[in-house]
Amino acid sequence: MTRYFMTIPEAVQLVIRAGDIGAGKGEVFVLDMGEPVKIVDLAHNMIRLAGYEPERDIAVEFTQPRRGQKLSEVLFSENEMAPADRGETDQQGGTHDAARARLGRVDARLAGSADSGRG
């Protein structure tokens, strides 16, 4: 099982950066988190950092994934376009035109409801 990780400072940086460069049109920003980490490697490293030897001092037990849990994370789905490398710490994923248009219509309806005081 693999996962991507980010630190709290990285998450804060992503939020601030997205607010800075976003146009307010429903963009999605994904931090360039490098390679995914194997959970078993993370467990072994944490055991070593605590001064123990994995599998000798502390055993790592494997369980079944929870219902619906994926074995690896996918940052961009088939319906999204992964951006070209921009050489920055974050990437903006683009949705297909139809999905973007739907989001724009929903956004306009929400803004209209908020302006008119309807719930």
C-alpha cells in the first residue's frame, strides 16, 4: 500500500499559493509531493527512529484493506488532465471542458442564491 504525504507547513504553503495564483474559477491545486511512500517502509523507518529493529524488536502486522480502500493513491483521475511539469512546487490540474462548464453553472447559481439571501 502506498500513500503520498505532506507536512503541515507544505499544506499551508499550498493553500496560500493556491489563493495567490488561483483565479477563483474552481481550480484544483496539487502539491508536487514526489514519489509515494510504501506504508510498510514508513512503519519500518519509524521503528528504527525509536531505536528498535523492525521485525526483531517490533513486528509489523498486515491487515486487510478496509472496504473501498485503494492500495495506491491516484492524484489525477481518467477524467482529468495532469499538467505539464511547470517546475514549481504545485501543479494545477485541469478538468475537461464539460465538467468545467458544469462547475461554472453551479458556482453562478450558488452566488446568485447567496446574493439574494436564499439558502
